[in-house]
Amino acid sequence: MPMLGDLLAAARDGAGRFDGWLQAADPERAEGVHRAALAEGMSPTAFIRMAVADFSRLAEEEDWATLTSAMRDSEDPGTMCLLAMVDWRLSAPTCSDHRVSARERTSHEPAAERTAS
């Protein structure tokens, strides 16, 4: 059985193939990914990769417990992992208070210095 880290790496690497599969398997969910990606100014593949990264960094213990339970009960844990992370990201708040620029996401400056500039 693959380890969670292996599944996360496969999820990041398989984001492009996942988008195509999602369009065929669940067009409604795929449309949600495409709308969200457009709103973020990125491709659907980049959005899926971001969903994996955001889940890895920001998901709470409860989210991880739900994910691991769903993967445990699935015949295809890798796909289940990606679906859960994408759904989690699609349901995340998108109000302007929670948006940050690409510069802020990658900056190593303290938050007070970023807001002063």
C-alpha cells in the first residue's frame, strides 16, 4: 500500500491527467474547477496542483481525518485523494479578505513589512 506522501506526490504529478479524467467522469465538478481556475488566473491543472499544495499546508486535523477515511474505504485511493483535495479547495473561502497576491504568498518578509509597502 502506498504511503500518504507517495499519494501526494502522485497527485501533484498527475494533475494534468486528472483534469482530463474529471471532465469525462464528472463534467459538473470539472466545470467548477475550470471556473475557479479562471477566477484565480490559472489553468485547471495549476489549480489542481494548488489544491493539493493548499490542502497539504492548510487543512485542519478534521479534514485530514476525513481524507484518510475516504481513501481507506476507496478502491482507488489516489483518485479519492485528489477529489477530496479539489473539493476542499473549491469550498474554501474566496472573499477578498483571504486573497493574497503571488508576491505575498512567496515573500519571506514579515506580514507587517508587506502591508507597509
